[in-house]
Amino acid sequence: MFSNLAEKLQNTMRRLRGKGKLTEKDVDLALREIRLALLEADVNFKVVKDFVGGIRERAVGEEVRKSLTPGQQVVKIVHDELAALMGREQSKLRLAGSPAVVMLVGLQGSGKTTTAVKLAVNLSRGGRRPLLAAADTYRPGAAEQLKVLSETAAVPCYAQEGAKPVQICREAVRLAAREGYDPVILDTAGRLHIDDAMMEELKEIKRQLKPAELLLVTDAMTGQDAVNAASSFHETLGLTGVVLTKLDGDTRGGAALSVRAVTGCPIKFAGVGEKIDALEPFHPERMASRILGMGDLLTLIEKAEAGLDEQKARELEQKLRRQEFTFEDFREQLQQFRQLGSMEEIMAMLPAAQVPKDLRRLKVDEKQFKRIDAVITSMTPEERNNPALINRSRRLRIAGGSGTTVQDVNRLLTQFSQMQKLFKQMGAMEKKGFKGMGKKKGGFPFL
Ligand SMILES: Nc1nc2c(ncn2[C@@H]2O[C@H](COP(=O)(O)OP(=O)(O)OP(=O)(O)O)[C@@H](O)[C@H]2O)c(=O)[nH]1
Ligand SMILES: [Mg+2]
């Protein structure tokens, strides 16, 4: 996410942190670097001007002059202002009404349909019973697309052939009121450009359905175009918030950093992938931390917890205590870990200072994971439970079966036995009363 911008800002911050004393020249240089980095990331130029101005004012003020660590203090200010730029506090969905209506609007291909389903998944996990409404009657196959996705997500979907969008929305709300669905999420049609006909229709849906949330779904990859779209939609419709999609892609960050400041609309969610669970609530503070390389452990932990089966976590803890951790458990852990995202995404959420440079640069070979999985699959259940059985001829067989080499198999076996040793030590330490060791609630002990 925003790797170019992040790298530039992190370099500047590193230099600032290292300074015992800050001269005016140091501050000027840092501000110039920040300004350039933001402009290159396609942040709105006026936003950049105000942002840099705000930092300068604070950087030459008392809080820095009186600080014992002025460099650190400036870094803190940059973090603070970056979070403020994106809205500071997380802006949550407000689901008033029974049922509450969430209306999604946006240009063609911005991700409305996908976001509608992701949102439904997110809300179902939070204990709600959402209903999707297929209000795009223009693009052939649009209703079908929503239906297919909603089935994958096991969320009900209302569609009606031949009806007008407003009518479909009203029917969906009626159905929801009758069957106890809440909220109703309206997936409206996109257009290539903003045109009057579309706006009129959306206005009419808004007037009749009185959505509690009217969210613009906009593609972060399009940079300032996304921000301009937000401005136009907001002027005409009065948005309650924005969903930025495709933040997982190669976006420079301009949209995320300007949309709030330009339109005044909060970013409520970020789309971070094509899968139906790739939606994150947008936390300005955490995003600022991620960009500045301070990591975002909170999101990582939340993701881990969301994907973690409590029962399994407890079982695993027991196994670790009894030192019965097997390859079977290892594979399960690996799969859970993989659900958190790609290795690069996970690395980006760890504080830069704690991840050795080499590791951070390392492009972790995704194939490596597949290889490990293949090796474990080629073992017999007995071997998985008791790796000591795996002698030379078995190693040859496993390598052949998994399309890997004996070296690959050996490496995995060595790593695994090192891990077991580590767990043993942790268990021993715990017995000796080292509080907190081995108490990780079924986390990812192989890390
Ligand atoms: N990588 C990535 N792809 C996304 C994300 N959100 C949506 N997409 C992809 O973007 C494409 C368009 O998504 P849709 O949900 O169909 O967009 P839409 O706004 O409903 O499009 P129209 O109905 O044609 O206006 C699809 O291929 C999605 O998989 C995201 O957060 N990350
Ligand atoms: Mg669509």
C-alpha cells in the first residue's frame, strides 16, 4: 500500500529521528521532502500546501523547541497531521432506521457490487442480517453478478426483472421489514461519466428510500479523478461517506490522502482485494502509522482474531503445552496465517524498526508456501504426527511425491524440529514462572 510514498516519508522520518538538535535548515529540508513525496503520490496540491504549512507551524513552535528529542517530536507531529488529514477518528457506519438503508453509488467499475457484498459479509459477521438489492437494471448481467457473489457470501439478495431501480429498492425494503433483514444494501448502476439522468435517478432513490448511509464507492487507483468524482457526487447527493476500493493495488495514495480534506466526507471503509472479505474499516490513525512505517499491529491482531477459531486456538495451546505440536497443526497454522494477506501486506503492518531491513526487502516467494504445503501433504498421517519416523528413504518418497527436492524436505524438517525445541523452552520457562511466555492465545507461534 502506497509503497513509494511510504518509503520516501520513512526515509525523511528516519533522518529527523536521528537528530539531537534540529536547525531551521533541517526542518526546511524535511518539509521539502514531504511536500515532494506527497505531490508525487498525486495528493491534491492545495491539500499538500495546507498540510505542509500546518506541520511547519508546529515544527517551529514550542512543542518542538522545548522537547528533549525534537526530531522525534516532529515525526509525531507528521503522524498526527497525517491522521488528521484522513479524518483522525474512525468514522463508523450509522445504521439508523428499521430497516436501515445503505445506498452505494459510484462510477462504472469502481467496485460498488463487490463492496455491497463485502459490506454484507462484514455486517453479517457483526451479527446483522443484511439484504442486498440489485438496483442496477442497466448493465446486462449486473443483477446476476450480485446474485452469484451474494450466494458465495451466503447473504440474501433481492432482484426483480423488468422493474425500475426505485421500485426494486422499495420492494427490497418492504421484504426486509417483513422478514427482519437489516440493513438493506442497495447496489446501484454506474455510469462512465457523471450525467444528469443518473443523478436524477439516484436523487429519486435517495428521496424515496431515505438511506441512513449514502456511500460513494470510488477507485483509489484513479487518484485525483476519484477525488473529483467524490466532489461531484457529494454536491448533488450529499454523501455520508466514501469507500475507497483497490487500495491493495499499486495506488500512489493521492485519493486516500486528499478525499477527506477536499470533500469533507469521511472514508468509512477501504477495499483491499477482490475477495468478499477484503474490506477493512478505515482507521486514519492506523493508516498514518502504516504509511510512516510504524506498523499497524492493531489491524493485524484484529484480522488474526477474526480468522481464528476460538476452539482450535485453545486446542492448539493445549498441544503446545503438552509438546504435541505436529505437522498437521503446523499446516493449519500456516493456512490461517495465509488468510491474513500476502507476506508483503503483513510486513507492511509490522513496525519498520522491528523488522530487519533484509527481511523487509525480501520478496517472500509465495511459491515457498505452496512448496511447504505440498511436502506436508505428501507425508503419511503417521509421519505428520511423528516426524522422527521420516528416514532417508521416506524423505526421497516425500520429495518425489511433492515435486520438491530432498533438500527442501530436509530444510522443512530442520525448521520444524527447531520450532518444537523453541516451544519446549517456552514451556519450561513458563513452568519456572516467566509470566507471559507461551501465553499467546493460539497466535502464530511459528513466527
Ligand atoms: N484488487 C481489487 N479489486 C477490486 C476491489 N473492489 C473491486 N474490485 C474489482 O473491480 C472490478 C469491478 O468491480 P464491481 O464491483 O463489478 O464494480 P461496479 O462499480 O459494481 O461496476 P459497474 O456495476 O459496472 O458500475 C471487479 O473485477 C472487482 O473484482 C478491491 O478492493 N481490490
Ligand atoms: Mg455493479
